[in-house]
Amino acid sequence: MKERLFILSQYLTPHHLLSRLIGCAAECRAPWFKNRLITWFAKQYQVDMSEAQVEEPTAYEHFNAFFTRALKDGARPLDNQPGAVLCPADGAVSQLGRIEHGRIFQAKGHSYSVTELLGGDSDRAAPFMGGDFATVYLSPKDYHRVHMPLAGTLREMIYVPGRLFSVNQTTAENVPELFARNERVVCVFDTERGPMAVVLVGAMIVASIETVWAGLITPPKRELKTVRYDEAARAPISLEKGAELGRFKLGSTAIVLFGPAQVQWAAELGANSPVRMGQLLGN
């Protein structure tokens, strides 16, 4: 009953209004407010500040600066095996495996359409049919910057409007097509292993998503928007393996897609495996 009430409350909650209110609070610079909020959060979620460039929690100008904190050099060494595909973020593997019949496994009998995940364009989704996916869930205590699994050149970025359901395991097991329903930013790159998509999925109280090339992604209208970055459109944007791609202001999920026979996920990884940015995700 408790689980059902939790899911029902998410359908009834005004997702975007709540997220905007939380976003305003997260940008508050008043010391009496932001220091209490940051101190409570760090203690509540046992955040390891010894890894951060700035270890003192109250030294950050506001909660968002604390939440998206940079780590010390060397805190996340990159796996240097030839052909290594790196984990894009800290967190836990939600699911990983094969894209079958155009669908991605979510949890407990639920799956969702890769075409819908990528914004509804069948041509964009076609190279990933029969390919492989990995879904990484970022918990509140995690480092919240997302990095490149492979070096790549940005082809296009797509903002896809949607709901902001929570993305924890309980919600994933009970809300159909969760990741194809939530607001998200799709980034498609050309890599040595063909096209690679990295999808940053928003969630309940996630105030915003940023990328390193476009900054804060907040369209004036919540409608589908595609920006092409190929040579015909503008100067190409290329990022090295392990380079920062974007960040979440409050936690969420990153999904990585490859085409058929381009990656083999590490055998020791499965649902709920803890992961850190830069470790071997696959080959």
C-alpha cells in the first residue's frame, strides 16, 4: 500500500512547479539558509567531501554549486585499457544489455521505445536498433557530472519535454515507459565505434540539466527542440574520452546507447552494480 501511494502521489504532483520551487531554493545565496541546507544534505546522504576540490561544504555559494562540485585531480582515474568504454557517471547500474525489437529494458517487466527516448525520430533511432544500452542511476550522494564514455564529435542535441517522475528503483518498476516519459536531453556523438547517444534524463525536483557547450538547457517553451552541431551547421564540438559532458542540478539518470556489435559490457556488471565515473563499463 505504501508503494502504491508513493506512485499515485507522483502522478498527482505538479512536477514542473515543484522542481522550479526547489530550483529557486537551490540557488539561494543567503548564508543562514544555504549553509543549513548543505550541511543537512551532506550529513543525511553521507557525502564524501574528501574527494571534492573544496572540502568545506559551507564554502559553496549555494546548494547547486555544492551539488555539482568538482572533484580533486585523480579522484576518478580513467580506465586506460585499449578500446575501453568508460562509465559516464557515479552511481549504480539500473540495467544494461541489448536493445531488442526497438525497446530498452527498464525493470520488472517494463520496457520503453528507443525511438521515443531519442525524441520520436525513427531515422535518428535506426542506427541503435539491435545495439546495446547501459542505464546509470545517480543517487543524491553521488558526484553529479556526466563524462564521455568515448571520444566523440557532437552531431546533435535534442531537448525532449516530458514529466519529471522520480527515477528510483520503485518508480522504474511501477511507471511504464518511465525514461521515455521524463524530460530529457539527448546528445548524439560520432565516435570510433559509430554513433553514440548519451541521454540525460530529468527527474522529480531536478532543477535543470546543463551541457558544457550550451550551458543551462531551459527552452522558453517546453517543446521538442533539435540543434545540429555538424560541420554544415556550426563549428564541430569534439570531446575526449573522460571529458565532462554535462551535469545534473539534483540527481537523475544517464543512458548510453551504441549500435549493433559495437560494445560488450563488462561481465561483472549487472543491475544494481555500484559504479564510478571513469571505470570500465565495456569494451
